[in-house]
Amino acid sequence: LTEFDLLDEAWGGKTIIRNISAQTGDGIDELMELLVLETELLELKANPDKQARGAVIEAEVTRGQGPVAWVLVQSGTLRVGDIFLAGDTHGRVRAMTDPAGRPVKEAGPARPVVVMGFNAAPSAGDQFMVVKDERIARAIADKRMHRRRMKEGPAVKHVTLEDFHLSLVAGEQTELRVVVKADMQGSVDVLKSTLPEIGNENAKIKIVHSGVGAINESDVLLASASDAVILGFHVEPTPKASHLAASEGVSIKSYKIIYELTEELHKSLEGLLEPEKREVITGHAEIRKVYKSSALGSIAGSMVTDGELVRDSNARLLRKNKSIWEGKIGSLRREKDQVSSVQTGFECGIKLSGFDEIQEGDIIETFKTEVVAKSLN
């Protein structure tokens, strides 16, 4: 402690050190008295008549309430309805509770409260501040999130079908390694016999792993370790596998026709592929209840488990990790109101455009397509 200039009063320092026990309560009363005395001696003060500022102590996503956070107000007064910014998240205070779980309307300096209304779970230690304009809060949060994602990026940029030929020309690779997953063993067997025949002595395809079922986290880790591309035939990656692939920089390609798969591999070896159209997963929702409407058809009572669902976005319906429908989200409702988007942790009603054959336990996955130029960077 002396390295940090924390010296006990008994040794001539200015630091108060006392024995306490949270289990028995010994010394707690004396500690509180000393804290009050020290506050008076240091003349610690905070202005309650200003916009609130504080710090996020802890955060989590709860069922029914969505993202919530323990916030310690350090100055100003926080009130229900205030617009706030916290790290790369934002929101409006929908409700607050004290440490005992009682609802409160406002919280002054030095008061800890649980705040509901975040668009996503913040990080512990984020600075919390009230702002006047929701658009400004959203813009700053989005900019911070973009900066963080750009800084993090994938740990390693692995090979893709689009850039393999550039690696081949540069003499860096002569073998395109792939992980193959399909919906049936018969399809796996066909691919195992077909793919190695593509190419020549200068450029070959090597299957490092093959199997039946959805693309999972183990497949992504194997592809990352072996610098391979994952090829799926009539199967999709699980949500966790998609997130892991993004963080690991692993390319996943899904196909419904074997000819399209083999044709792309031919073009990859020859360097004829067009710039990559990369699919970016934007959110998932689990269907927990199906409601029937005479006017609208089947409504999916759902919980957004990650990301954000946006009305009119591209979507697919996954049943046991297999895609059985693709289209668009027709409408989104929170309670009885039409909304443009729903964040992680919130319940909503979803109507899929032109499709009613939904079941409890199905997963709705939303995505967008980005065009990425060929690059080895």
C-alpha cells in the first residue's frame, strides 16, 4: 500500500484503516461514521440541480425488462423520462428502482439505482450522462460503437473464396482448405468425392473436416485453426457460430444447389469470382408463442435474443437450425404499438410477409447483404 501512498494513521500517514466484517457486522457502524467525518473534512459536495452524471456499476439483460444497469449518480439528479448516454449505448429512463427493489422517480448524488431503458447492455465502468436530445445520444453511441468495432476487428483475417486466387498468385497458398457441412450424409459423401477433383497440381482443394448438421462453434474454431472456408449445403450456422465466425474472421458460405457450390470453387481457383456479397447477421428472435389473427394470420410472439430486429429487413425462419423460409419482416409490434425496430432483451410480435407456418421454438434471423471488394488486408 505504501507504493500507492496509502499509509496507516498509526504509522504517521493519512489513511484510515479499520477491521470490519460484513458477515458479523463488526466495525460497520464505525466505518460509516468515519466516512461521514471524512466527507465533511474534505468538503465533498455535489450539485443536485443539474443534469445527472454518474457511472455504470454493473449491467445485465433480464427477461421481460431487457437491458438494465446499476448506475451510481455522482452529480445532478436522474429522473424517469431522462434521455441518457452510457459508453456506446443510449436510451430513455423508463423506470428506476432502489437497492431494495422499490420504484423511484428520481435519484440524487451518491444514490445507486437500477435503470431500465437501455438499447443494449452497457459495460461496467461506462460514464453515464443525461443529454437533452435523443438524436444526439444515438449518434454519439453509434459513433463510439463503430469506433470500437473498427478497433477490435477480427483477430485474424482468414482466407475467403474471393481472395484465394490472389494468395495463389502471390505464392502464399496452393491449397484451398474447406470445412464441409450438409443436411444429410448422402450430400456429404457427394461433396467429399466431388470437391477434391476440382483444380490441378497448382491449386487444390483439401477437405479438413466434413459432417452432418448445422454449422456450429467447433466448425468455426477448426476453420480458424486451419485457415479454412466453411461450406454449408442446406444448413445454416447457429447464432453462436455466426458471432464466433465474425470475431475470428472466418468465411462461411451456404448453398442450396451443389452446382452453385462447385461452380464458385472453380471460379475461386481461377480468380474469376466477383466481389464478395457478404451476408451480415443483424439479429435473432426466438418464437415463444404463436397467435392466430383472422385479419393478419399467424403472429409470432417473440423475444429478441441478440442484435436488433428492424421492420422490412431481410429474414429467414430457422427450424432445428435449418432454413425453411426466406423473405421480409412485415410488421413489428411492442404491446399494441407498431414499432420500427426492437432491441435485444425485449418481447415483440412479428408478422412474416406471406408466411404463416410458424411454430414455437422457431428462430427468426434477420440479415443484410454487403458487397466487399477483393482484398488481402
